[in-house]
Amino acid sequence: MLLILDDIHKQHLDILKNVDEKIVREFCRISIEHLFKGSNPKVYQSAAQRLNVETDIVQNVITGIMQLLIEASKMMVNEIEFRDSIIVLGFNNQSQEELVKCYLDHNQEIRSLLSSLNMGIPHYKNLEWRLDVQIASRTLRRPMEPSMLLKLQLEEENKSENIILEADPSNIIHMTQVLDQALQEAKSQHFRRIMRTSSLLSSLL
């Protein structure tokens, strides 16, 4: 599985194309420290002075590397997938190797960190459904409206819970439309920026 990097993420990493692998290695080290120990403005200022750039640019690079490592760790990509994902960024071979080494050295730690920050919210495991239709009734002259029975299975900390729901066709159609709208929103650039920001904030807690 390849990582999909948006334009803003690529811009954050763009400065790494113009520096040698020693600086890339240093940026990786700072990014890992930031993930596990929090930010250090003095380190940003020092790096900015050495590169003769604004501090904000250095901070963006650190953010970009952290985003890259977090997303790769969440998706559990292997070495080949990670390497293929960063080739498009245009780094030289030495810089690519530094990023790959950083990921391989720390992805297990990052996964553990992300797991420890899990809020324990139940998540979807399975859904079963049944359509109930009453063919006729002596007490009612009008046709009976069908109903949909849903058994939603949620899982939290290896414990499963079944929730039984009943809905008529109009509500099913409405839920389908809302879910479809949510899926479309999930594909938007705005949503992806929010998710990246949330991941970074969670990882720094």
C-alpha cells in the first residue's frame, strides 16, 4: 500500500531535496524527539540558522516528517512500500535511505505510541440485516410498510457488543445518503488536513 501525500505535505518536505543526507538525518532525529518528548523551539532556531532559512520553514519540515512517519506507521507499510511512497518526492538516493532508516528504526515505537493514545471508542466489526414484510392483515386495509432489522456488531478492546436496530425504508435511504456524504467528505483535502493535525496533536500528548 502506497502513501498518498497531498501538495501541502510535499511542500513541507520540499526543502529536504536541496540538503545533503546529514541534514536529513538530523531532521529525522529532531522529528523523533518531537514525537516522543515534545517540541523544542531552541532546536528549531538552531537548525534555521544553520540552513539560513526561517524558523517556520524548519518547523514545517519537522511536521512533514512526523506526518510521514505517523501515516506510514498507521498504515503499517513495509520497507518497499515506504520507499516507493517517497520516491515521488525527488530526494536523492542518500536522503531516501535516511528517511527509510528512520522509519524502519522507529515505526514499532510509533505504533505503540499511537495504540496507547487510543480513546477506546467502539468501532465497527460486522453488520447483518433482515427485511421484514407483512403480506396482509385483516385489521388494516392499506398495504403494510416493510421494515429493516439491523444487527450492528461493535468491538472495543477485544469485546464485542451487538446492537439491534429497526428502521423503515425512508430512514434507511436517509442514512445511506448521510453515510455517502460522509464518505465524500472523507476524500476532501480539508478532511485529510484535519486528520493529519489530529494525529500530530495526539502523538504529542
